[in-house]
Amino acid sequence: MALDFHWIVPGVAQGSYPQPLSEAFKHVDTIVFCAEEKQPRATKLPPGKRVVRFGFDDDIYRPIPAEAGVLFHQMAHQLAREVASGRKVLITCAMGLNRSGLMTALTMMYCFRMSPSDVVKLIRARRSKDALMNPIFERWILNQRIA
């Protein structure tokens, strides 16, 4: 099975659930799993590589609770620090569009101080025009401000 991910900017990639993990780790240092239903089993990681399990749902009818938003910001800030230190990060979900798009957008806002609208446009240009098609996720990202 071929890997399905795109580099949005150097150091930050977005994609679907990577199989096999060993192949994905040839390209990245950290893989973030955002699909709550697709979390990898315990796996032996190559030296210096890291897995982050940060699963959440992508219900298009359920607003993002404030406490979840706080966790999203904390994770994105942590991932931005990894990218700034030179690590390559792949943010994934089931299809590589919505949950991964939300975390990729927020991470890039922290990393590069991009505006919400610019980051959404860039993700759609580099990953897919269908990225962040979940209207709740798109609206949430467009309303975020990074201090």
C-alpha cells in the first residue's frame, strides 16, 4: 500500500492513516494519529521516532467543546516546537482531510504565524481541495488567533 500524504510546508505533512508505519518513518520523525478509531497498536519504533496518539471525532454536527479547543492548542504548540527544532511531523487521520487538517492548520499557525484563512488555503492547495470540508472545523480554525 502506498503512503498517502503531502508536504504542506517543509517539516509539516498531512495525510491518511499510514501503512506500513515503518515506511512512513523513512520520511518523518513524528506521526500524529488524530482519528480516534484508527490508533496504532503498540509498535516498536525506530530510534529517535515518536508516535502521538491524539484521537478525536469529526462529527460535522457537533461543535468543538471549549476544553477540546484548549487541548488542540496545546498539541499544536507542542508540534510547532518539534518542527522548529528540525523534526519532520506527519499529522494523520482516517482520510487525511479533516481532523488532520485541523491539527495541521493550527500547528502551522503556531509555527509560521500564518493567518487562519491563509493556512486553510495552503492546505487545500497542497493536500486536497476537500481538506477541512467539515464546516465546524473550518469555522473553528478561521476564528482562532495565535498570540
